[in-house]
Amino acid sequence: ALNESNLFSDVRINFINNSYIITVIEYPNISKLSFKNNERLKDEDLELIASEINFTNYNSKSINTFLNEIQKVYSSFGYNNINVEYSKKIYEDTNTIDLTFDISEGEITKINSIIIRGNDSILVEEIKEIILTKTKSIRNIFANNNYKPAVVNRDKYTIINYYKDNGFIDVEVETTIEYIKSNSVNVYFNINEGNIYKLSNINFIDEKN
């Protein structure tokens, strides 16, 4: 149990002179976090992420969790090519550590095209109207066409719910992302509409009779 707590780098149990001796070595506590080359997210934003996941001691699990959270937040703004490297300085006398994260944000990934397939009963224009994923065009020049995976995934369920509201109870929607040159993507919404269900009649039963 102690080994799985992510608080100790080593736990040893020895039986000496009819007694169990437990020796533990703690992971270093994080004394200072520093960041370099981060422009979209400020230092205080990254520090808030660290605070929210309780990133207070240094081990492989906590580092990976922190890096994954950074990537998720950057992805929510359209930065999908982020690379993070870090360096460390350990103070053995206090068992503390300073970490410096060097962030290469990369360019924002743009949506080149939205392709909707399998929609036999609902128009493409009608579906594009209800989703948040957008492309720029002459008529929609101010649209935010940053590729955000979380938004695409939310749009998938928006389409599903829209179909269900129109009687397609068994509808299925899958998304495919096609990466193309110049750091852009094509987003595919693949729809299997299924059968449409219509309400034929409603019967009311008077329980008093």
C-alpha cells in the first residue's frame, strides 16, 4: 500500500532482532515551478493547473498527469502540436526539487473542411448550423476555425441529440480527423441514421374505471 501511495520512491521492510524495520524514502517535494516560452498560457495559468491536480511532489505519475493536463488545456485553444520538456534541480539536503518547463506551443491547428456523410434525411447546412465546429468562408469570415478535439466530440453528441429529436432513435455518429499539410485538418462526421420512429397514436387509460 505504501508503494502505491505515490509518496515514496522506495519502501523496504526488514526483520531484525524479532522486529520489523520499515525504511521509506520520500519523493522530493516540489519547491519551485518555472516556465519558459509559454505565451498562450501565462505562468499563473500553469500554476493553477498544478494546484488543481495537487502537483506537489515529484514522481513519474505526477509529472505525466501534469504534462497531460497542460496538453489538454492547450488543445482546447487549438494548439495540438505542443511539446513540453523539463529540467530539474534536486536539493538532497532538504529533499526538494525545482522544475523548469520549456514549452514549445507550435502553431494553432486550423479546420480546412467539415465533411458530413450519411445524412440522407437532414441537410448538411442544417447540421452545420447546430454544431460549434466551423470553417472560414466569405459568408462566415469571422468564424473561429481552430481545431479543438473536445469541441468536435461535443458536436458529435449535438448531432446525435438533434437526430433523436427528429425521430431517429437509433442514430450513430462517428468522427474522423484527417491531417493535411500546413497544420490543418478535415473533420468528418459519419452518420448512420437508422430508422425513423413516428408516434402513431396515444391512448389514455382512466384508472378509476
